[in-house]
Amino acid sequence: MKASRIAAVGALAGSAVLTLSGPAFAHVSVAAEGTAAKGGYATVDFKVPNERDDATTTKLEVNFPTDHPLASAQPEAIPGWKIQVTKAKLDKPVELHGEQIDEAVSKITWTATGDGIAKGFFQKFPVSVGQLPEDTDELVFKAIQTYSDKEVVRWIEVQQDGQEEPDNPAPVLALSAASEDHHGSSGSSGSSGSSTASDKSEDAEDAEAASNETAAAPADTSDTTARVLGIVGIVVGAAGVAYGVLAGRRRTNA
């Protein structure tokens, strides 16, 4: 087989791979701006690409997880989109900032007031959420995408361990390990006070040590100067003796 024919076959195969793998990457997804730590708060973006050549995306509906409800979810205002937040009663109340919350956001719907998301473009829909659960590594948000021609794509299939990615995977938010500074993670006031006192004691010791070092500095400097002068004097004296001996030898030889 000629080299040109091999190149043509390779290019065709590569094109086929790209064509087949393209749709797998063009699905509705969710990702945190920064980190989404367990027990904390985060801003997440629902990213929606338009996959159609002859239609625009005019509506997005995101269903929030019921197994790990989020007591707070505030969407960011987006020009050209109407936003509707739907809440539902919880089977079991959750505690947020010391208060019992008996309802949570169950769904957020974005509806385009204009043309929506055009061909070759995507749109991000930011939402501030929290308090994130501490007993799971991920949150699943099932999403429904609607096009201007009334076509509906349901991104609701959950990825199963050890299996290939489904055709219409649901957006999944990965949670990182709990951070030390999230709400409710600080220790008791007693331990905090003890820690503060210890810190102050250590600061005082450091200050005293620094003061002693500063006071000792002139003495050390003076001692070093004296030693240097003494060594210089010895060297000069030795040079003078050597010069005298050489001068005496010259006179004797003369």
C-alpha cells in the first residue's frame, strides 16, 4: 500500500473517531468555580452546549438531588433568561446555621426570553449552593434540555461503576474533602481560648528572644572588631620584624 493511501486511510479513520466521539463531549455538565468542599458552600456552573445545527437551546431544567438536599441554592441573574426556582418540602428537616429547614430547592428552570443558545455556542448557568453534604463524594443533578423545535433531551442517566459512559449522562458534581474553614468546623470556645493563650505565650517568648539577640548584637560586633584589629596588629608586627631581619642581612653582606 502506497504511503499516500495509508495517509488517506489514517485521516479517514481519525475523522470517523472524532465524529463518533463528538457527541459524548457535548452534554450538559456541572463544575464548581474553584472547589466544592464537603460541608461548605460553592458556586457551580451548569454548562449547556447547543448540539443542533437547525435549532437553538431555549430551556434548561435542572433537578436537585433529593437524597442529599441543598437548603440554599441561589441562581445568578443572566440577561436573556427567565429563572424560576422551585422548592419542595423535605421528608426530614435539615439544620442550617442553627435553624431547622423543612424545605429545599428541588428544581431550577431557565427559559430563554430571546433566541437562546445558538449553534456552535454554549451557556453557563451559575448557582450558589450549600451547605454541601459531608456524607457523599458527589451530587447528581438530572437535567432536561429543550430546543426551539420542541425537541427534548433528558440528561438523566447515572454513570455506573465499571461501565461505559451512558449516551445521556446526568451532570455530576464532585465534592472535595472538607476544609478547615467551612461553617461549623471550628472548635469549642474553650479550646479556642486555650489556643489563643498559648499563641500569646509563644509570641512573648519569641519577642524576648528577639530582644536578647538585638541587645547582644553590639557586644558581638565589638568583640569581632577587636579580634580583627588584634589579628591585623599581629600581621603588621610580623611584617615589621621580617623587614628588620632582611635589612640587617643586607648591611652585613655589604
